[in-house]
Amino acid sequence: MQLKNKNIFITGSSRGIGLAIAHKFAQAGANIVLNSRGPISEELLVEFSDYGVKVVPISGDVSDFVDAKRMVDQAIAELGSVDVLVNNAGITQDTLMLKMTEADFEKVLKVNLTGAFNMTQSVLKPMIKAREGAIINMSSVVGLMGNIGQANYAASKAGLIGFTKSVAREVANRNIRVNAIAPGMIESDMTAVLSDKVKDAMLAQIPMKEFGQAEQVADLTVFLAGQDYLTGQVVAIDGGLSM
């Protein structure tokens, strides 16, 4: 798929990895839907002013089926189509299994997994009609390996892998590709506040001995969107952590 002038909807794209992905697609000449649960600031929109692409801010809750469809309908009304969907929105609610409440578990699955279902179903009909499209689901190395205190998060991210492979099989003959990315330990606001001791312990687990960068995940996302013969895959970008 040639990305120039295509329309890309990135959920959870007001900060972090999602925002980095939005910038990479805009650099490639694609139009962008910036999304978050709350309002998108004017300051954020200004960041995209030099790319010469359309940037549409759409706020809403991916975990709500009706709201997800409303957001997709709005994107199509304003841009004409959604050619690539990146299901990036996600939350954590970390605690040990013995202390985890039902609400802790359900809330994470509702956003991370059900949210991807809601958005995917909403974009599939127009993609099938167009006989072209790409969907990229943001899983995690935790979905491949598990992690202490993240049973809910790991379940949601592992669920995304099964979801990715199943949907990929259903829509491959319509020229719609569905892939997943499994980031490892990515440098972020969260890692910035950790002590050197904690950082060293985390780095000791990574064969490449360094944290990943949001821009590296963004590069991979744009790569997957442009590949016409790649579907149903889970690509770990984790410095070798999960190998």
C-alpha cells in the first residue's frame, strides 16, 4: 500500500507510542486521525502543521461499541475513508493476582481487547467494500511471556494476538492485512522516573542491553502498513527479550 494521501486512524495517539506513530505516518504523507478519550489540544495539532496533511482530532471511548462506531463514521465523513487502523489505545491496572479485583481485570480487557474489537468491526465493512486496508494491533511482549502483577494486561495483549490471527484469516481474500506488534520495554515517561537500580534490573533482562524507543515502534508500524503480502504476523520489537 502506498501511504501518501491514505487515511490513518490511530487510537490513543495523543502521547507516547501512539503520537510517535501519528508523526511517522504524517511524514509519509498520510492523513491522520488523532484520538484520545479526552479533548485533543490545539498545541498537539500544531505539531503536525508542517507535514502538509490533514489532521482530524476525534475524541471518544474505544471500549464503548457505539462510541467506537461513531468515531469511525466521523473519520470517514471528514476524510472519505479509513485505510489503516492502528489499535494502540491501552491501559494498565497492575497488581498481583491475589489482590486483583474483578474490576481491575475487566477494565483492562474492556479497553485493550474489546476496544480493538469495537474499532475493527467498525472499519471492516468499508474496508471490505474498498477491497483494501490494513489493521495493526498493538500487543506487547507481556502477551508473549507474561509478567508478574500483570495478569489482566497480559491476558488482554495475548488475546489481541489470537484476535489478529483470526481476523487476518477472515479478510485476507479481501486484500485486508491484519498484523500485531509486540513492543518490549520502551523508553517512556514511566521509565524516566525509575531509579537507576530498577532500570539496571530491567536492562539486565534485555539481550541488547537498552530500552527501545517509541520512534522505533512507529517505524515498524508504518512498515507493516505498507507491506502488501504480510498478514497474520506478530512482530516483537523488544531487543531480544522474548527470544
